Amino acid sequence: MTSLKPYLIRSIYEWIVDNSLTPHLLVNATDGGAILPEEFVEDGKIVLNIRPEAIQGLTLGNEVIEFNARFSGNPMHIVTPVSAVMAIYAKENGKGMIFDQDEPDDTPPSPSDKKSPGKPQLRVVK
């Protein structure tokens, strides 16, 4: 199966915009494959304003998110892997979703991760 994360990002983005709020992405800037304005990276992370009026050409793909924006008046093409997205939220109220960075997005659990079915544990409650 494909990763659920890009679908969640797209739906939460749409929900935020539909409610006239400002969508922000929190991105792990140390993730390889990202093209980001390094001067705005703090502690290996960057917050990107992806409000439709602030950017152009937004593509929320299954593998990468990309758009054009201005940083300090300079145009830049931003690219970030979906795997680097740590959260998407509304600036005004913080509502959105934080993604677990410890679990890989696209690897299904291995059969060894499942608990083996043992004998059912039942007891009588009076």
C-alpha cells in the first residue's frame, strides 16, 4: 500500500484553507532532497507558509511537495520530500496534525511485528 501521509497532508491543507486559516508546514530541513532557504532554518527545521496567496504552483504530491515563494523578496523554488514533513497546522489556532518521525511512512509492518495469537485469556467476573 502507498503511504497515508501525503493524503493526510492534502486533506488537512484543504480543511485549513476552507476555514480561511493559514496552512503552515513544519519540515525537517536536514532530510536529503530538500531545496529550502537555508537562512531561515533553525535547529534543523523550517516552517513554511503555504497559504495560496503567499505561494504559486503548489503541488502536494505523493513523494514531494513543491511550490514557488519569495523569501526576503527573492524568488525561490521550494522542494521538500513528503517524508521530511513533520507537521501541517493552521497558524492561527495550531490545529492540524503532527507526524511521527520515528516510524517510516511507507513500510508495512513485518509479520514478526504482529503478536502471535495465543490461547485466549478469559475470566469470570461476578
